[in-house]
Amino acid sequence: MATQSAIEWTESTWNPVSGCSKISAGCMNCYAERMAKRLKAMGQKRYRNGFKVTLHYEALNEPYRWKKPRVVFVNSMSDLFHEKIPVEFIQDVFSVMNANKRHTFQILTKRSDRLVKLATQLNWTENIWMGVTIENNDYVSRADDLRMVDSAVRFLSLEPLLGPLPDLDLSGIDWVVVGGESGPGARAMQEEWVLGIKEKCEDKHRIPFFFKQWGGINKKKTGRMLQGKTWDQYPKVSNEQLAFA
């Protein structure tokens, strides 16, 4: 099932895949892994395998049943470009998104190398936004990979932001989301790191900037204000699905 999402930059989530594995620094305190273990303990059928990569073929039909246009984060509980997900299943997910153009689908991956490898085998209709996660300066090359993808909107999720990004190139990027890590063991984010990214967005590239959260053990307490303001900018698109923003 698709569910209403508490993630500030989207509207709902859709998980045709669940489960993942750690590949970089941002994965250390994975919220999806914690949630999957909790759902398994609760007896949720789709999470019977815990956080092992699991394909949910029955979920592929769900977007056809959503009558009202919505903004959908695809695979909040996994990574669509995980190496254990067959190319054919990824193509099936894209076919569903292609057929449901009234919805906007947002995809995020840390596996930008596989994204580039498969990109030409996928149909990038205008309702599909592709993003990569970059948590520190060691992974800025993921943005280089993203620039090679023929997506209508290319975006960066700089969350959890674990350090400054002096080498981040924002050319060809349409949207930037920044956020600190939250939950048990959350690593602190420095304001100067955020401001450095915001300045890059504003001064040179004029890229919409979205500040998601400061994070911490209690993210509600730390909030979303940056320099006394909430930053909820979105890319300019022609479709009407972003009316919720």
C-alpha cells in the first residue's frame, strides 16, 4: 500500500521493494532498517524477511488505484537500483510510473553507478524525478552520474549531511534537499555546512533549496528553521501534482 508520508518534501510513499544493504557512511543509522525490523516484529507480511531485499509484485498495481494526483517517494524502504533487484523488475516499476502520469514519482539512490548503467533501458517520462543521496564530500561524484540521466528533474538529497561539500558541482541539478540525521545515534550537522550549500544554490545556479530538518535524537525539538526561516522551495514544473507544497 501507499502511505501518507511524514517526509517533508513528498506527499506519500510507495514501496514495490523493501530491504537494502549498507554501502556508504550515510547508511550507518538507517531509519528504514529500524522500521523494517519493527514491522517484522509486528507481523507485517511484507516485512517477513526483515531488511533483506524483497520484491513486492502485488504493489505494482497500487498507483492505478490512486484517483487523485499525488507526489510519491518510490521505495522509501529500499533502493530501486540495488544490485539484487533484477533489471526486469526495475523496468516493471518504470512501466507503472509511465502509465500513471497524473502522479509525480520521486526516486532516490546511492547506487548511482548502476543508475547510469541502466538509464538508457528505462523510459523517463516527465513525471519521474531522479535523485541521488550525497552525505559527505567523498560521494559528490554521484551528482556527476546523475547528470548523465535523462530525467525531467534531477535532484540531490544531502541527508544525512555529515560534512561540508566543497567539491559539489550543482550544474545540471534542478533541486537540492538538505537535512540532518535523526533518531538514535544521530550525528550532528553544522550550520556552516548547510549555509555553504544554500549559497551555492542561490548565488551561481539559482536552484530551489529545501531545508528538511536539523535532525538529532528529537527532530521535532530541533525543527526546520534556518536563519529564522523555513525553506520549502521546489523546482518549477508544469504539472499540477505539487499543489500540496
